[in-house]
Amino acid sequence: MEVQQRPPLPRPGTAEFEELPQYVEKPPLPFRRTIRRQELHQIVPLAETTIYELERRGDFPRRFNLTPRCVVWDLEEVEAWIEERKQASRSGETGPAARPDAKQRLTRPVRSR
């Protein structure tokens, strides 16, 4: 029995490394994994209300109920959303992730003297 060796991964900071996807395309398990709110917040560091607003506008994967008291997100959809945002940011595309619109702020930040 011969063991196949994988080619070495590119070193961080190189162009080849930057082109690698951040998350695996095909999960190693035969089923799709779901995540609960606490794990979602570890992956996506956004406020709860921001996630609700993005979901409402259709800009974030929608949650669904496994039971009446258990809300989950599809991990594959969340990872695809992150990868999409990352690629848009690196390519310089204008879109929801480009820059915040300062005109939509309700208050201006106060500078301390």
C-alpha cells in the first residue's frame, strides 16, 4: 500500500497563499452542518441587530428553526457568504461590504479633547 503525499501548501504572504479559499469547498462529512447563534458569532463578528438587518434585506444567509426553540444557520451558506465578501473586498468592488455610508449614521462620533 503506497501513501500519496500532498504537495506542500504555499507560504503565508505569497500570491499563491492569498488565492487559497479560506474555507473548504467540500465538507469532509457527508451531511451539511448547522450552527447555533453562539458559534455564528464566533465566525461572524457582527452585532445581533446587524445580522437581523442583513437577513431581512436578503444580504445574509437566513436562519431556520430545527425545533420551536432551536434556531440554526447552514454553515456552508455562512462560509460562502464570508468568502463572497472577502473576494469583493479584495477585488475592490463596490457593494454592501465596500464602505459604510456615513450619511446613514444617526449620530456623529464625539471627539474628546
